[in-house]
Amino acid sequence: MKICQFLFYCFLLLLTQTPVHAQQAQPGIEQLLKETFLDDYYSNVVYGYQIVTNTQQHASRYVGNKLNCSNCHLQAGTQKEALPLNVAGMYPKWRAKNGQRNGIGLRIRECFLYSMDGIMPPEDAPEVLAVAAYLSYLSQGQVMGAEPEGRGVPTLPDTGYDPNPANGRSVYQDNCASCHGQQGEGAAGIPAVWGLDSYNKGAGMSRVDMAAGFIWANMPLGKGKSLSHQQALDVAAYLNLQIRPSDPRNSKFFKLLEHLID
Ligand code: HEC
Ligand code: HEC
């Protein structure tokens, strides 16, 4: 009788020992960074986080400009209305840009090619797999297939006026040049908004509506939503008239020249 009871308790104990991942809320990034030992998944999550926040250092071989992913995907991809990266449940999906069903891997690789003005990493590059792990981590708790709240950037309402780049120039001088520079060149800790160190003409940010939504919600940094919709549209149009790396789909020759000049 006693031994039966003992075995029964042992059995109960075993039942309650379900795997840690399934049972606990996932640890925060700060905590993961402090751990000395991580399993394969979490070590990829941490590596993916490092790539997103310091792309220059951790994925330099695929990067052609001076940006980091988190210059646009603010707060390491956790900020709503600033292109948050908790979107793993939205993939794969159909995308008009390349006419294919896109997995999350391809989406990540395309940001290297366009936003980072670099080269497309192979599908199984450790950098791509790590960023994908980080995106899964950020997406925990999201409903598969449902748009996370604050995805992308806000769509600005039609103001009734065309974007006016001449007016955008003065918006830039008054609100942006103090950080991003007279020539859009940026400074230490502040990314370039045009020139060869910036995103190329094929990037999502080089669409006026996309840039306007991002700028309106998030810029000037720390004072998001202080510009009018029209000012955001105007300054976006101004930015996108400036010189920047060409679209790699259009001109292989120009790309080569740019890399030689750089
Ligand atoms: C210059 C700004 C910029 C940089 C730098 C940038 N991205 Fe993006 N990213 C965007 C924009 C804009 C979009 C939305 C584009 C679209 O929908 O066409 C986007 C979309 C994405 C998406 C899909 C988001 C969604 O809602 O489905 C992923 C994933 C992504 N980027 C990953 C990255 C990674 C990884 C890096 C760094 C290697 C990076 N991005 C660098 C601007 C940027
Ligand atoms: C207080 C300094 C500051 C001001 C003012 C400011 N920005 Fe930024 N901006 C930043 C920083 C810093 C980042 C990158 C954020 C990060 O990495 O967390 C950024 C990112 C950006 C980006 C995406 C990355 C890139 O380089 O393309 C754009 C576009 C942008 N700013 C446009 C503007 C515009 C337009 C204005 C004026 C309306 C403006 N900013 C005003 C500091 C500033």
C-alpha cells in the first residue's frame, strides 16, 4: 500500500513537470542577454535581436548602407505604428512586389536588399534564421493570420492636396535638419535619410505614403504626431526627391558604380 502511494505521487510529480517553454511566459530580452546558457531557439532569438538593433556589426556582409533595421523598426521592432516586427503570424502571404507567395524569410531578405541597400542573403543564412526566430519570439501571443494592432505605419487620410516638396524642404529645415543634417547625412547615432548611406529607391520607405505615415507617427523623434498630415506628406516627398542608391531591380550597372564610389 505504501509503495503504491509513493509511486502515485511520483507519477503526479512527473505530470506537473511539463516543458519550461510551454508553461512559463517567455523571458524578456534583457534577461536572455544575461543568461550564460541558452537553448538553440533562444540563442537564435538573441542573435536575431542583435542583428536587428546592430545590423552594421552583426550582419555586415549583407549590408550596403549605414542603417540598422531598428532605425525604421523602432525599439527593436516592438513599437506600434513604427513597423513593428511581431508579424510572424502574417506569413506566408501573397505579395504584389515580387509576385510570389512570401514566407517570413523572403520578407527579411528583401529588407536587406532594399532598405539596407545590400545583397540578398541566401534562404538558409544564419542571419536570416536568427531574425526569423526573433520575429517568432516577438509574435508570441498574436493570433495567426490576424493583423497585430499598430502594424506597419498609419495610413494618412487624404488631405485634399498633393504632397508639396518645396514646402517639405522648409519642414525639413525646421524640424529634421538639426538631427539628420543639412545634407540628410545623419550623425553618430542618427541615421542618414538620403545619400548613399541611406535606403535605396526600391525600399518601402521610398514610397511617399509609407514615409509620410512613418514620419507623422514617429518624427521628429520623441515628438511623434506633432506635424500635420500635410507637413508629413510634404517632407516625405522632399526626402524622396533627394539622391539615394538606385533600385537594384533596375540597374545593376549603377549599383556597381555606387559600390565603387562608396
Ligand atoms: C529604411 C527603413 C527600413 C529599414 C532600415 C529596414 N526596414 Fe524592414 N520594413 C520597412 C518598411 C517601410 C516596411 C514595410 C514595407 C512594405 O510593406 O512594403 C518594412 C517591412 C519589413 C517586414 C515586414 C513587416 C510586416 O508588417 O509584415 C519585415 C519582417 C522587415 N521589414 C524586416 C527588416 C529587417 C530584418 C531589417 C534589417 C535587416 C529591416 N527590415 C530594415 C523599412 C525598413
Ligand atoms: C531628435 C533627433 C531627430 C529629429 C529632430 C528627427 N529625427 Fe528622424 N530619426 C532620428 C533617429 C535617432 C532615428 C533612428 C531611430 C532609432 O534608431 O531608434 C530616426 C529615424 C528616421 C527615419 C528612418 C531611418 C532613416 O534614416 O531613413 C526617417 C525616415 C526619419 N527619421 C525622418 C525624419 C524626419 C522627416 C524628421 C523631421 C520631421 C526627423 N526624422 C526628425 C532622430 C531624429
